[in-house]
Amino acid sequence: MPAFRHLMILAASGMALAAPVHANAQAAATPQASRTIVENAAALPDLSTLVAAVKAAGLVDTLSGPGPFTVFAPTNAAFDALPPGTVDTLLKPANKAQLSSVLTYHVVAGKVTAADLARQIRAGGGIATLTTVQGAKLKASMSGSNVMITDAAGGSATVTTADVPQSNGVVHVINKVLLPSA
């Protein structure tokens, strides 16, 4: 069964999918639906760059607030794939506004589960348009059994883990950093 179809069946049945955690990880590293987006992300070593960026951009209080929010969360490997020096440059205090713009481009107001996203993609004839908190648009589509999120520049990220429940929304882990148009 294709991975996304399996994901949709689980999502439709109300079963939540959790981000993968290595066998040797401590229980504290397991996402918990009772914690906020920031609390859960901080507990996952593979999202440490995202957490550092959220802190540098001054978005901790916002993403710890009631929401609900849908976050497309890039992994450390996604940040590492950016051109050399990009992350270090964005984390500088002088670039706080640009960093905030990039991060809020990964956030959609409201809770959009995998099942919701699949319905929107079908209803849109294969493409769903999502308006980010930053104000720009993302496009969601299917590529085989994978959900793809495409940014304004045409770059695409694959949702690698969907429907990680949070007390203030949902997180979908992605394998690329999405970039708003310049």
C-alpha cells in the first residue's frame, strides 16, 4: 500500500502518527499531543536547527500560543542542504526580519491534517493552495504516494512524517526548507 494512502487511512481512523524516534532516544524525545509545537520540536534532536531559528526570530511565544497552527517543519538535513553560510547568515540579529519571513512561510493558520490536505488536493484538481502566516502561498500536491509542498520559487519539499499532534496544532515534517519569493 502506498505510504500516503496508508497515512490517509490512519488519519481518517483518528490514529495519530508520530515523528520517528531512534530506539535509543529517551522518552522525553517523543512528541506528545499535550505539548506545544515549540516544546515538541525542542525535544526532537532532528529539529534543533529549526528550534534555534525560531528562537533567533523571536517566534517562540507565537508558536507556543493557542493557535491552532499547521507547521511544515524542515529537518536539520533540510537546513544543511541550503547553500553554505545561509543558516549562519539568517541567524544573525541583523537578519531577524528575513529569518522570521522564512519561518512564518512554513506556518499555516489553523489545523490542517493529512486527511484535510488530501481533500483539498482532490478538490483543487490535484493542487491545494495554502496561505501562510507570512502572507504568501504554498502549493500542495501528490507525487505518487508522497505529498509535495512547493514554494514560490518552485522548490519542492516532501512530507516525510505527517500528522504529528501538538496541543496547539499539527506538524508535518519536511525534507527541504521552503523559501518565499524574494
